[in-house]
Amino acid sequence: MSSSLEVHMRSRFDTTFLGDGSEGNRYCTTVVAPILEAGGTVTFDFEGIEGMTDSFANADLRRRNGLLKGDTLVIPDRAYFQQRQADAIARMVERGVLV
């Protein structure tokens, strides 16, 4: 069973300005990556965040694209991308970004 995590960045890092890229990378390595690698999902909530440094923005806080599995390149079929797009649209509708 895969798990999901919603990270409220303001409360998690106790600041309105994300400035420590090392801290972001450390969090990704110890918390985010294991969930993603197990097939789970991670959602980042940036409400209350006023800015961030390049080093934090470039921290590896992103979902793996699934195109590399070990040393093998895997080309997902069209359904893979359609499902990702449908998921993103559903989240935007849920949050009121799209109507």
C-alpha cells in the first residue's frame, strides 16, 4: 500500500522564506524520496511562503518522472501522461484554481 504526504512548507520549515537548500535536500532525501520510491505521493503546500532562494528551489523536492527505472529508459504510453494531466486538473479544480 502506498502512502501520501502533504507538506505544509510554512509550518514544516517554520519560516515564510525558504533559504536553506541543504535543509531542503536533506528533507527530500530522508522523507520525500522514500515515499515516492514506494509509489506514494507527496503534495507541497506553499501557502504562507513569501519567497525562497535558488538553492532551496533547486532542492530535489520534485516527483521523479518515472522515465528512468534503474539504468533502463522506460517510455510511458499515452495513458500515463493523460492520467497525470487528469490528476493535475482535478487538484486545480479542487483548490479553486480552475472552475
